[in-house]
Amino acid sequence: MRLTLNHALAVLAAAVCMGVSPAYAAVNGSHAKIPCTACHAGQAAPAAPAQKACLACHGSYEALAKKTEGKFNPHDSHMGRVECAQCHSMHKKSRFICHDCHAIPNRTFKGE
Ligand code: HEC
Ligand code: HEC
Ligand code: HEC
Ligand code: HEC
């Protein structure tokens, strides 16, 4: 009984540790091996990178818009050039903010 209880406590302690461990160490998708500084250079404390940090590798908004042509193009709409991090999170689940106002069935994130 005591062993079982200790075991349960150990599992609980591990879960609590995982909860407080730095969640941002994990980078999702194709960026997993990219150094933090590729996105967070010049920031005193890491915060959502400005779009120019992303576009250094991804070219331009126009180039992105070509890749995602079609209805409800996330990179070409009446919303303009929205900051990438409004939708793409490299650490958590990405969120397609256009869903706040539109039901869009055919757009899904890849990997991030
Ligand atoms: C490919 C780009 C990219 C890389 C590489 C990256 N990040 Fe981020 N990071 C982001 C984006 C986008 C956000 C804002 C969205 C979010 O919180 O997920 C962010 C947010 C953060 C935040 C939270 C800031 C806040 O205001 O809540 C921290 C801390 C952070 N990153 C640390 C790191 C560390 C440490 C690494 C390296 C292990 C890293 N990042 C690598 C893109 C990146
Ligand atoms: C150091 C270069 C580099 C930087 C900086 C960078 N990316 Fe990427 N990104 C890549 C590469 C390489 C790929 C994989 C090939 C491709 O899809 O172009 C990729 C893929 C992606 C994908 C497709 C999904 C996936 O995980 O494969 C998204 C979305 C993306 N990047 C968004 C961003 C955003 C948003 C930022 C800024 C926060 C950013 N990237 C910064 C290099 C970079
Ligand atoms: C309004 C939300 C939104 C914003 C802002 C946004 N994206 Fe996206 N992005 C998406 C969605 C949704 C997809 C997947 C859609 C699809 O493939 O049809 C996507 C796909 C991508 C892809 C994969 C393209 C492919 O198919 O190869 C890349 C790379 C990317 N985004 C980079 C960026 C970068 C860099 C920025 C900022 C300059 C940015 N995105 C801004 C929502 C957004
Ligand atoms: C704050 C609410 C809001 C957000 C967020 C929003 N839209 Fe809209 N959008 C509207 C309204 C209102 C209209 C005009 C009424 C209509 O035609 O549905 C519209 C119209 C459109 C249309 C033309 C109408 C159609 O059905 O063909 C497209 C395409 C569109 N939005 C795409 C987007 C994309 C892509 C995003 C994200 C980058 C976005 N919207 C975010 C409110 C929003």
C-alpha cells in the first residue's frame, strides 16, 4: 500500500513538474531544429516575433498568398497583412482567427 501510494505521489510530482517546465522549449513542426534566435533575435525576453523575422525565411506575404490560393486565403484578405503570430504559434496550437467570423471548412494548419 505504501509503495503504491509513493508511486502515485511520484507520478503526481512528475506531472506537476511537467506543468511548470518551460513549455516554450518545444517548437512544433518544421522549425523544431531552428535556433530560438532565428525568430527571437533582438528581443530582451522572447515574445511573438514580428512578421519580418518570419519573412526572412518565408519571402513575402505575396509569396505566401500564392501558396495558399483560393477562397478564404489566410494570407490575402480584407484583414491585410496580419502579424503571423496572430494565427501561427510555434509552441502551442495555431489558431485560424478568420474562424471568429467565418465558417471555413477547407483550411488546416500543417504540423505547427
Ligand atoms: C519558428 C519561429 C520560432 C522559434 C524557432 C522559436 N519561437 Fe518562441 N515564439 C514564436 C512565436 C510565433 C511565438 C508567439 C506565439 C506563441 O506564444 O506560441 C513565440 C513565443 C515565445 C515565448 C512566449 C512569449 C510570450 O509573450 O508569451 C517564449 C518564452 C518563447 N517563444 C521562447 C522560445 C525559445 C526558448 C525558443 C528556442 C527553444 C523559441 N522560442 C523558438 C516563434 C518561435
Ligand atoms: C530560419 C528560417 C525560418 C524562420 C525564421 C521561420 N521559418 Fe517557417 N519554415 C521554415 C522551413 C525551412 C519550413 C519547412 C519548408 C517550408 O514549408 O517552407 C517552414 C515551414 C513553415 C510552416 C509550414 C508548417 C510546418 O511546420 O512545416 C509555417 C506555417 C511556417 N513555417 C511559419 C513560420 C512563422 C509564422 C515564422 C515566424 C514566427 C517562421 N515560419 C519562421 C523556415 C523558417
Ligand atoms: C489569418 C491567419 C494567418 C496569418 C496571419 C498567417 N497565416 Fe500562414 N497560414 C494560415 C493557415 C490557416 C494556413 C494553412 C492554410 C492552407 O494551407 O490552406 C497557413 C499556411 C502557412 C504556410 C504553409 C504554406 C504551404 O502550404 O506550404 C506558411 C509557410 C505560412 N502559413 C507562413 C506564414 C507567415 C510567415 C505569416 C506572416 C507573414 C503567416 N503565415 C500569416 C493562417 C495564417
Ligand atoms: C471581425 C469579423 C471578421 C474577421 C475576423 C474576418 N472577416 Fe472576412 N468578412 C467579414 C465581413 C463582415 C464580411 C462581409 C460580409 C460577407 O460577405 O460575409 C467579410 C467578407 C469576407 C470575404 C468575402 C465574402 C465571401 O464569402 O466570399 C472573404 C473571402 C473573407 N471575408 C475572408 C476572410 C479571411 C481570410 C479572414 C482572416 C484573415 C477574415 N475574413 C476575417 C468579417 C470578418
